[in-house]
Amino acid sequence: MNQALERVVATSAALQMIEELRARHGPLMFFQSGGCCDGSAPMCFPAGEFALSDTDVRLGTLAGAPFYMGQEQFAYWEHTQLIIDVVAGNGGMFSLDNGTGRRFLTRSRLFSDEEFHQLSKAMPARSVADSAAP
């Protein structure tokens, strides 16, 4: 797992699964579901297949795949590093991990006060709309 100070990282098992899915489906993207149909799970889609809103926040990338979360949910999670892992089970109905016998799972850890301060200065979270601005 990448230990660098980032908002979202992946375990080696998750990175391996991302590569498997990329080989089958091409470029990928992730969105952290906030509940509803598939619970609170990291959802994997072909790049561009999930409609982002202007208020969604890009947290970073996993093996080159951008990872997003809704702004309201980010307000609760901004002090937390998301650690994307893989476990046995069925993936979300709409996620590319569905049918593989494995699913992505979000684990987390709180940033220390010092880490959060450094992260906020170095890499402030930006909404999709802010990211598109010059």
C-alpha cells in the first residue's frame, strides 16, 4: 500500500484487482457511494460512465484511476484517509467488481492533526467544477 500522504490509497490486493478490471474494461474511475442501493462502497466504473456533478470532489487516483466522492459526504470524511481494499463477496450492482467473487471495500484511518494541516495546504480537495477552472 502506498504510505504517502494522500486522501485515498489502495492495498496491493486492490491495485491488482484494478489492473484486472482495466485489462477487461479499459480506463477506470471510482466513486465512493454514500449509501442508497449499494450501501457505502467504492464503486468502479469504466472512465466517463458515471455522471459526476460539479460538487463532487476528486480525492486522488488509484493506479491512474480518478477517485471521487460527493461534496456533502466529503465534509464528514475530510479528516480521514480512505484505504481501498478487496475482500471476498459480491460487489455493488453497478460496479465492475460485481460478478468477480470479490468486492472493493473502504477502510479508513484518521489523519493526525499535523498530517491534516500538511494535506490541506499541499493538496486541498477540489470539486469537479473547481478542478476544471483555469
